[in-house]
Amino acid sequence: MARTAGRTAEATKQQILDAATQLISRHGTAAPMTDIAAAAGVSKGGLLYHYPSKQALLAGVATEVMEQFRRDVEQAASDEPPGTPGRLTRAYIRVSFTHASDLPGLRDDIALAAHLMFEPGLEDIARADAAQWRQELSQDSLDPAATRMIIAATDGSNSAPLWGAVLSDADRDALESDLLDLTRTERTPR
């Protein structure tokens, strides 16, 4: 299977990542490279050209998932002027709650993370991403205690629907509103 005419190398890489993400979330990291190549519409050689090993492909998938979330948050944050206190945290909340409202997508995301978390080297990628979020959200001019509560409530409430959430949809809407309200209080000196 030759590269599709007119498709750029970047578009091909994205198709490979999209196919790998879908297959790995459903079948785990043991999904064969040939199946991933077929789902992406490329030959196995074409896949290996862009990702020379399974580990390179898995790292690419993990990185892309984290970068896509970051792009979504940055896009949401662009609704407010740079430097506005709480701007990034509000965007983090809104994007997280939006992503979690798509239950099939949330299941796929959690399944993908569960499969990837046991792969060597990927934990380092996740830790680096988490450290960057921690730094950026802590510099968003909010009270540190409020930031910790916002992150914990956002992350926790958005994985809870997988196991039969205690909060109803109305409760989750109210929680999102409450968390957004917490971002409108600037950091107080201690």
C-alpha cells in the first residue's frame, strides 16, 4: 500500500496515530502493527518509516493525546485576554468537563491511558506533562488551595462516570459552575 497521493507526511503520521489510538484503546498495546497500518491506510513499511518501532509508536500516541488536550485547553483559554487571572484554569475545567460529557470517548481515553501506563518510558512522558500542568496552573494567579481543589475535583469527577457516578448530570453541571466560580478569586497573600 503506497502513500496516498497528495497526503503530506504529517497527515500520514496523524492518520497512523489516530488508528493506533483507536486500536490500542480497544485491544491494548498488543494490537499488531500490521492492523494499525491497515487501519491508517498505509503499508507496514510506511508505518515503520514514521514510527520505526512499537515503542516509538506508543510514545507518539501518548504524546499526541497529551498535546491534543493541551491544544484544546489553549484554544479555550484564547477566549480571554492573556494574563487574566484564572484564565488557564477555567479553560482546563471547561475542556475537561466537555471531554467527560462524551461517555464513549471518555471510556476510550481511559482505556487508552490504562493500556499505555504499563509501557516502559511512557510514565516519564506523563510525569513531564503533569509537571508542566502543575507549574502552569500554579502560576495562574489563584490561591494554591483553590487550584489543588479545582484540579482534584475536575480530574476526579470526570473519571467517575465510568463506574456509575454518584453525581447526576445536573450535579456535574453545578460542580463545573462552582469550580469556575473558584477561579474568579485571585491569590491572597499568606
